[in-house]
Amino acid sequence: MKHSQLLTVFVLCSLAVSCGKKQNSIDADALIAKTEKQLNLLLGEAEKANRIPRTLNAEREIHWTMESFDWTEGFFPGSCWYLYQHTQNDLWKKSAEKFQAQYESHKYSINNHDLGFIFNCSYGHGYKLTQNPSFKEVMITAADSLITRFNPEVGCIKSWDVDRGWQSQRGWKFPVIVDNMMNLELLFEVSKLTNNSKYADIAIRHANTTLKNHFRTDNSSYHVVDYDPETGEVRSKQTAQGHSHESSWARGQAWGLYGFTLCYRYTQNPAYLELAEKIARFIVEHKNLPDDKIPYWDFDAPSIPEEPRDASAAAIMVSALLELDSYSEQSYTSTIEQMLSSLASPSYTSGDGENKGFVLDHSVGSIPHGAEIDVPLNYADYYYLEALSRYKNQY
């Protein structure tokens, strides 16, 4: 926390003794307790089905993660680890271990870039709390699988294979999405665990290439940059989940903000901090960011203010802003408290017992694909819980 903030906190705490809490402060403990109550209901549903919940379908019934491979499968166990961290209740530890074990074999997958999302959010968090050596080995294996997708000519980890599915219809050769910044944390962590720099070296190469090619002059990010795998040259800059190729997809901006903030944590490279601050400025000062600070699914969506909001993007943004606030000379406290207050309000938080136990509502998966529109999402809950944890620790 910065020195100026320490003085502010001292004054506010002094005032709180005689006047109660300041009006806009966040009661993180109460919100974590409320989140635990809601996720306990979702856990009951997961136990009955022995499946990992991902979202709700159009009939508001639970849609489970795919057993073959699902980029969201690590978030529910990760939320369980956060609750174990805060409560020390073995129920959450046992639940995290049980559900992450369902996809442990995916550590060998070399056909997908999402191994960082999956294994760092679950096994990585669990290892920090338990020092279980088997969790460490899972992380190392997953990192070894992930780096097989790195191309030294491009300087990036390939996001999607293009020989099947909708990705094969785009004409891409080596697509890299801004989301991929989130998978670098696994590599940085495994470098520390193994004392082997090869993982961090690849993460840094990927971050540097993304910094160079993904961002516009206004510091917004393209979603997809396609490269020539033979020469490393940029072939195109497009979108897959945003409104248009030149629009600013909200969750993409959140991934970039979070990704470069975490890269600064591990490297102390001022270029990463500077870019994270620029992305934050783009988000916070954007004319289309609503007063409650919960963004529309795309900052340039054509029918604002009638467009769907994306609570998942807000949860990722506020968690990233909390970390960035601890590094930057800029202060993001006002935006952080506005975002968290909005997410915690009945406008975005499920009522007790609602939505099968998901915590946040009104998130967006992919409007261009007609998928998961205005529904709860397990990663929205994960990053909301992470944000509450960070707020509790920092403020």
C-alpha cells in the first residue's frame, strides 16, 4: 500500500472509531460470508451430480463443464480454495480436492492453451495453502504441456488449434488471444517451484510480443492477433467474441489489465506496469462505462445503453485494479469500491437461494456465438471472491 494511502487509512480508521465505517467502505468479511452461504448451495448441486458447475442454461438449470476439456473447469474448485483460505473449514478443502481431481488428467493436454486458467486457479491455489507435493507435480506437468504450444519465431503461445471447429473457418494460422495473458501465471509459478527459468522466459517472451502487437493507440486491445508461424509476422487483427474487429470487448480489456499487472508482479518490468496503468485508464475513463462501473459486454456495442452488462468482466477488472493499486502511484480506490459495491448489490448478486447457488448474475460468455448471455458464470464468482479477498487484505 502506498504511503499516501496509509495516511488516508489511518485517518479513516480514526474516524470509524467515533463515527462508524465510512459510507462507501466494503464489508469484505460479510460479503465473503454471504458468498460462502450461496456457494454452499451450489456445492450441494455439484455433489448430487458429481460434476463441476459452469453456468445456467436458458431454463435456469445448471450447465456443467464438459468432461473432455473445459477452460472453466478450474474456477469452481478455485472458489472452494478461497473459501477454505478464509474459513479453514475442511469442507471446502475436501471439495476443492475432489472436484479438481476430476480433470487432473488434462495436465497432459497439448491441444489447448487454457492450462494456466485450469491448474493455477485450482491446484496452484491449493498448493499455496497446503504445500501438497502432488499438487506441485500437477502444476509442473501442466506447465510442460503448455509450453509445447510456444513458437519461438512468433514469440507466443498458440491459443487455438485451427484444424477443427469454428476456429478452422477464420483463415487463421497461429491465433493468439489476449486471454492467453492469464495463462502466464502458471509459468511464472512453476519457474519459482522448479528454479528453472525456461518457464518464466517463455512467459516474458509471450508478454512482450502481446505488448507489441495487441494494443491500439488508445490502449484498448484487439482480441485475436494471427501470426505467420514460419516468420512471426502479424497476418491479421480480429475479434472472436467482441462486437467487431475494431471494437473493445470488455472481458478482453479485463484480461489484458489483469495479465500485465501479474506480469509486473513477477518481473518488476516497468513497461508492464505502464501498460497496465494505460489499460486501466482506458477502462475507467471510457465514456461508455456506466455510472455503476459494470461494463457493457463490449465498450463499442451498437445499442448501448440497451446492451447486456458483463459482471464477469467487472469482477476480473476489480480484482486486477486491486493488485494494480498496490503497485501504482495512481489511486484506483474509488473505482474499486464502486465496482465492488455494484457487484455486491441486488442488481448483480443473486438473492439467497437463487440461481442454484451461483453468486453473481448478469454475465456474458460470447454474444457472437449466442452463448451464455445474461447468466451466472463460475469465473465471475471466482474473480469476485478473489477481489473480496484482496480488498480484505489491502484495506
